[in-house]
Amino acid sequence: MGTIKENYDLMFTSYPDLVDVVQLKEMLNIGITLAYRLVREKTIPSLKVGREYKIPKRNVIAYLTNQN
């Protein structure tokens, strides 16, 4: 696949730049438990704001394209 920038312009265009765990679950078509595990174990880097995880969309794309 292309660079993260190229993929960013093509993938998940309907999602905001920062997504939450529920949106991550939808993007990857996985269960909520696995979505939380991916962010808790830092497999997909995220930010914790209060009690919520905020995941930059570029990190999801990097994870999918093995560029993280």
C-alpha cells in the first residue's frame, strides 16, 4: 500500500480525525473487547482523555497497513 498520507486521503473518509473506541470497533469490524485491548496494549497508539480513549485516525490506518 501507499504512504500513510496517501491512505489517509482514501480510507475512512467518513470518520473524524480522532475516533473513539466504538468507532474503532466499527472501522475494523471487530468486537468492543478487542478494540479496547488494541488501545490498552498500545498496539494502536491512542490518547486517554478523562475516561475515554481518543485514537488518531492515522494510527488506525498505520495499524492496518503495518506502518506503525
